[in-house]
Amino acid sequence: MRQYSPDLTPPWKKPKPVPEVPAEPGLVVEEPGTGFCGAVIRCEAGTVTLEDRFGKHRVFPLEPRGFLLEGRVVTLTRPAPSPNAAPLRPTRTASGSVAVPGARARVARAGRIYVEGRHDAELVERVWGDDLRIEGVVVEYLEGIDDLPAIVTEFSPGPDARLGVLVDHLVPGSKESRIAASVTSDHALVLGHPYIDIWEAVKPSSVGIPAWPRVPHGQDWKTGVCRALGWPENTGAAWQYILSRVHSYKDLQPELLGRVEELIDFVTTPH
């Protein structure tokens, strides 16, 4: 008897196979749902990050039939590492400084950098950690700065033990600005960024959102952000997600970058 295939769909009605293309850095594709067109700058488990010609970043999921390559529908896949390729050593640290392969951490200086909270400390470590270890600078967090003048007095900064302090929401007229102004030691430097919380110093594009939400006055800011973005109201988990999207200084706002660099210089430059 003549044998028939169990699939009776006519050939002209069958969907055409979609080619799979490795998401190699520099590959230019378009995400059809948003019209965002850009070059691949990184590909991780489940996501790909594109950068358009204006330097804007967007993160998209690696989904079947998810992109257009020269007008053709393709499925991007995570590139497979070459089995014969030697691991490349980074030439730059996450902060953009020249990497020093094999450098050993310096014995900690007497000087310190204080930040407000644990999230601030984790972000500074993620971007400037390599630099701080080479310079021997320890970063500690304070759980707020309400008692900053007393903390500075207890630290007793001097020519060989300078103190740098990074403050959130340091804008004219704020509580933080009044506290910072009360620190008068020549060997202590208090600097800050204008954002309500260190979360906001991460570029929204790096997190995959259009902008950080405006939270009504009187609400807990972090909880309000989670609620506005439709995230579970678990600020610890939200921060771990945000932190995972920070890969280098390029993911941070310049208002934070300059202040941290200035504090490192202050603590490490001989008086």
C-alpha cells in the first residue's frame, strides 16, 4: 500500500524554518515589537542587550522569532564559547581604569570611604572594587547619616587618615545637605549625588525600564518603585536584580561616577 505522512499540511502552508543566529557582539538587529534597532553589546542567559546609535541600551529576552536581521526574522541564540580560545583577560576594570593583571591587594589604608547603606556599598564594590583593592581603600556603610558629625568626630580624620563620605540626595535645602555642611574637618570630604536612593543612580536603560518612577511623597521610595513597576514588593530581591544589570561604569549616571572618583582621589592622594 502507498504510505502517507501523518502530517497532511500542504507544503505551502507549513511555516518556513527560522534561522538561528548567534548574538555576537556588534551584530545589528531590530526588535520588531518596539522598533528598537541596535548592536549587540552583551548576551547573557535569557537576555540580549542592544545599543542604538545614540548610545541608548535596551535589554530584550532571547525569544524564538524575536528579531529582524537585515529584514529577515531570526532567532538569536547565546554564542557558544570557542573550545580552543584562551580566556581573555580584561584590559579595563569595571570603573574604566587600566586593569593590572595579577596585582595583589594593598594593605588597607587608615583612611576610609563611608556610604549610607549596604546597597550603596555593594554598588561601589561592583564597579570600583578592583581599584579600591589596589589602592587599599576600605568602604564601610553607616545605615544612614543622621549621626554623621558624631561619626566623623569618632573617626578623627587626619593627614594620614582621610575620610570620604558619599551621601544620597545631596541637593540644596535637603536634610542631607544640612548634615553634610556640619562636617568641617579639613581631612573629611562629604560629597553626594542628587538621587533619592542609590537605585536611581543606575541608568534605567540598563535595568530595562524607560525611567525610574516618581513615588508620591510620604511613601517608602523603594516599595513605591516596586509597586509602580509591577515588581513583587520585595526590595531585597529587586535590588539584587538591579545590581545584576550593572556591569561597568557605563551603567551608572555620571552624577555618581564623578563623586566616587573624587572621594577615592581624596582618600588616596598624599596630603
